[in-house]
Amino acid sequence: MTRGFPPALLFALVAGLFVATGFMQSWNVSLTILNMALISAIMALGVNIQWGYAGLFNIGIMGFVALGGLAAVIVGMPPVGDAWAAGGVRLILGLVCGAATIAGAMLAWGAMAPGRRRTVAMLVILLGGFALYRFVFDPAKVAVEAVNPANAGYLGGLNLPVILSWPVGGVIAAGAAWLIGKTALGLRSDYLAIATLGIAEIIIAVLKNEDWLARGVKNVIGIPRPVPYEVDLQADPAFVERAASLGTDPATLSSIAVKLAYAGLFTAVLLLILLAAQLALKSPWGRMMRAIRDNEVAAEAMGKDVTRRHLQVFVLGSAVCGVAGAMMTTLDSQLTPGAYQPLRFTFLVWVMVIVGGSGNNWGAVLGGFLIYWLWAMAEPMGLWLKSGIVSTLPEGSWLAAHLEDAAAHMRLLTMGIVLLLVLRFSPRGLIPER
Amino acid sequence: MDPINALVALLNFVVIPATAYGAQLALGALGVTLIYGILRFSNFAHGDTMAFGTAITILGTWGLQSAGVSLGPLPTALLALPVGIAATALLVLGTDRGVYRFYRRQKASPVILVIVSMGVMFIMNGLVRFIIGVDDIGFADGERFIISARGFREATGLEEPLAIRTSQVITLVTAAIAVAALFWFLNRTRTGKSMRAFSDNEDLALLSGINPERVVAVAWIIAAALATTAGVLYGLDKSFKAFTYFQLLLPIFAAAIVGGLGNPLGAIAGGFLIAFAEVLVTYPLKKVLGYLAPGGWEPEGLVQLLSTDYKFAVSFAILIVVLLFRPTGLFKGQSV
């Protein structure tokens, strides 16, 4: 496949998949998949900015997505007044101590002459700072987590409209990416990969364990929505009338209306980011990034600051992933740190980018839609396939019973096969970079 | 002050578990480092290769158990281990034929191979779940303890118990045999020498008439054997769960990189370093310090530096520090 299919045709085909799902299963299912596909497309754009533009091999997407989710909690949830009174200020103070320790150690490292004295000073600062941090922080943490642990036990958020959390999620992810990029971007590609993989695991571990922040594995539920609730719609007489005139019951129509509202918001964000990404790619900045990607040495010889540009693109791509993460948590109305798995949130996004066409924003978006649809549908398709096979087997065969359980695991297998096939036969993806 | 009890507590809760865990990591890291040395890419599917080998071994164990075969006090899984190794070797050789060889011929860049190994990881992960499911499976049988906590207390009259599990001793013995065999193979046999030559300088090795396909195939077989052994030992020591094995990827890579990618000795040292650091930092040292501190000075808190769930953070922090200050690892590895 040298020239590939026209992109418009491919997008029409993928749209056809969603329409077919709507007719064959239900519009509710189709819209649910579509909403997640829109978010996935944004994540794929973020990865494409890092990998496609600049060749940065970041497999810590999950961490940035989770940080975006944290933003939804911090922005959207009401503050827990008792928790703040119990130890909120001291807790913040403890965090400041921790940050000051690290900053102080780095300052000492930079200011003092190399030698044994510097090492000792570093160790003293780090150990003393750690002890101070634990001394200030621990009692406050215990006090905060003791406040009504069944429903709260955390500091709560700012009680602002949750939609604000989308840009805030981007900012938090960007901040984390800046810190990470400063330390890890000098590493070569596969070391950077391991480093980002580790950071993502650490971010999830923090979310799971720091109950004062977002309740850890107890999950934050009931994050306010930017769209109306189904119950309110069903109570609205005008809406019920509309449902009757369309010939459906209000329950179905309300759930479809809510999903459509989400889809509208997500599409707007996707188009905005896509537009910005396209403009950036076509600008001199985009050409410079690709030049750096294709030949770092030559770009450096031309006077380009490769390290800074890498940091810049790493922060930008991570911010986009953070926005997508905040949107996802908003859609779910809950933050469940236990649900973040690298196979789903890091590697699947990579499959989207590679299948769609790395280096091409349209490709990444197409990959996002297509692969998420496949991911969501692999299980039902596995079940159909299974029932087809089982019907040919004798009653009570052990294989039939085994297939019954195994159909659920079809998706990983499918994704792996799709990724390998694309890499082998069409390595530049469905919509190749121009 | 009670140094003997402190020592026993430290042995029981830190040294013995960390040694067993370190041996398991070292075996895993050896596989990663070997593949890196010969094929020159970081194999992300290694964790799932371990899971596959263990899954097959568990099936074999069940088969043997239902046939009434056992090793007496030793776990039956040791008998089934060769079956697991053989199946895993076939799987990775097949993968190499079907997937990796194409990119090797193309001389694709290492990053592409890493992405390819991600695809293989997906497939193997799915395959393992297909074969054995996602549940926690314990398959250790035979005698559970060599020294039981109560037996030790009665024999010595000490306050602190000391328990040594069979799986821990088996881990150490098996790991020692595997490592000795590997080093004998690499240093003494013709094939092993040709592999080292290939790893040091590929072009020179090709000119000397070394058959690259053979070297690659042998490397995969050894990696499969090491991965399966590491996986089975880890499963005997703790339990088998597909997802946990995928997560082992991080400490294993950390061990291999900290020791210097491509350097087998480094992989072993790295494995133990990571394991000891993880256990020490996440174990509450209250008991040990309580015995050591003079009367009235016993610590009040748990003296646990970090909660157990941050063990990834430990391997990661070591990894970053080593990479920043000694990019080729503690032992000189081949870093490009």
C-alpha cells in the first residue's frame, strides 16, 4: 500500500461503523462508544504531538490522563470544610516543606563545589527535610482522613464548574511533564520509555494511596456534570412531550440527549485541539520539530536547541493528554484510580497513533475512533464468534466452557494483531504523514 | 538493647524475602539483558513471556497432580518446569520467525523493535488470559516451611520468629544453578563464545563466519528458559496473576539498566540491589529499631519510609539516579 486510501473515505467508513452499531445494537451503545472515542482521539493527538512531531517515546500516557482526572475532582467537587479545619493548612505546609527540601538539595548541589562536603550537605538536607516533612505532614494527613471517612476523608475541591477542570487538567499534566522532562528527556529512547512507564505507575500509586487528595481507592463519586441529569429531563413536561412526539419513551431519549450533549462538548474540544495541532504542524515551528526528529545532529548544527524543543513538545503533548483525562473523568462522573491500567490507557493509545498514521493529526484522530470502536466491540464480537464455535461443538465439551470465559480476553489479542499487521504491512499507518 | 532479636527480625522480614525476590528479578533481568545484547532492543514482552511460561508450567503441574505424581516435599511445579520452558521457547522462536526477523532484515531502528515488542506483549497478554484466566492462582505444594516460625522460637527461645519457606530456598538454589549454567555456557562453550562475540561486535562476528540466525535463536531459547524459571519461582514464592507479571516489567528493566544493559553480571547485581532497596524502604522498621534502641527510646511510629504501594517508586528512583550519574549502569553495559 504505497498511496493509501483517501482520508475522507476512511473517515466515512469509520462513521459507518458507528452508524451500524447504532442500528444493529442501539444508539445508546453507539453514543457511549462515540464519546469515549472522541476522548481517545484527543489522547491520540497528544501522543502524536510527542511521537509524530518530535519522535519522543513516551509510554507514561496513563499518568497524565490520571492527573487530568484529578483536576476534575479538585475543580468540580465541593470543599470539605471540616477536613480543612482539621488539618488542611498544616497538610499544605507539609507539602511545601517537602518541595522546599528538594529545591534546597538541588540548590546546594548546584552552588557547592563537588566533593565530600557537597555529598554530606546534600544528605543532611534530604534526610532532615524528609523527617521535617513527615513530622509536619503525617498528623495533618491522619486528621484529614479521619473526617467522615465513609463519605469524605479528603480535602475536597473548589466547587467550580467542572468544565473548567479540562484546561486545569491540561495545566496540571503540563506541570508534571515539565518536571519529568527536565530530568528524563536527556535519556535515549528506550530509557525514556522505561522512565515514563515508571512515572505513570508512581502517579497511579500516589492517587491510590494519598486518601487526603482524592480518597484513594475509595474513589470520588458524583462529580458534578456540565450537562443536565437524565432525571431532571424526565421530570420536565416539555421534554416528555417531545419524547412522545418522537415515538420513544422519555427514559431512552433522556439518556441519548445527555450523551449527545457530551458528544457536542467533546467534539468542540477535539476540533479546537486538532485545529491548533494542524496550525502548529504547518508553521515553521512544526517544520523545525520534524527536522529535529529526522536528524537531531543536523538540527543542532543549524543552531536549534534540541533539548528545549523536546521539553516544549513533551509538555504540550502531555497537556493534551491531561485535558482528555479530565474530560474522561467528567464523563464518568467519578475518579477510580484502580481503573487506570497501562494496557488500556498507554499502550492502546499508542496503537491508535500507529494504526492511524504517526506524524499525521488526521491519522491520529482516525486511529482514535477506529481502535476505540474495535476495543469496545471486540468483546461482543468475541462472544458472537464464540457462540458460533460453541454451536458446532458437542454439548458440555470442555472447550465450550473454556471459550465462554475466554471471550472476554479477545480485545488484547485483537489489538496486538492489529498493531503487528499495521507495523508489518503499512508501517506509516492508514493516513501516512505527508 | 537486644541485638540478636533485632538481627532475627531483620533477617526474617527483610533479608530473606529480599534475597528471594532479588534472585527472581535477577533471572528476569538476565533475560532482558541477553536479548538486548544480541538483538539490541528492550523487549517489553518479557513480563508476559514470564507469565506465559508460568501459565504452561501451572497447567503441567495440575496435570501431574491429577496423575498423582509428586516430588514429595518439593513443589510439583519443578517437574513441570521443563515443559513450560519448552513451550515458551517454541513460542518465542515462533514470534521471532513471524515478527522480529522481518525487522531485523530491514535493519529497523531499535525504537521500531520496541513498538513491535509492545504488539507482541498485547498478544502474549491476551494469550495468557485466554489460557489460564486473570485470577490469582497459587500452585505451590509440598512442604511449606523449612524452618517454621514456631519451630524456630521453640528451638532457640528467642522472642522473634524466623521462618524460611521452601519456595525461598528453592528460588536461591535454582537461580544459582541457572546462573552458573548460563555463565558456563557463555564463557566455555563454542556457541556461548560466538554469542558474546556477536554481542560485542556484530560486523566482526559476521565476518568470522558466525551464523547470526543461530545466535539469535539460541538467545531466544535461553531468554525463554530464564523467563519461565523466573516466573515459576516468583509464582511459587507469591502467587501467579497475569497482571502482576506485566507489572514486574518495571523492576526487571530497572535491574537490567542499573546493572548495565547487555551485561549479565550487572543484571544479577541490579536485581539484588532493586529488591533490597524495595523491601528496605517499604518495610516498617519499628520492630528492628525497637530491639536496638536503648530502653525508653523505642520509636513510636512504624518507621516505614514509604507505604508498600510505592515500591515502584523505589526501583524508579534508583533507575533515574543511576541513569543521570552513570548512564551505562553500575557495571559497564553497552549503551549506545
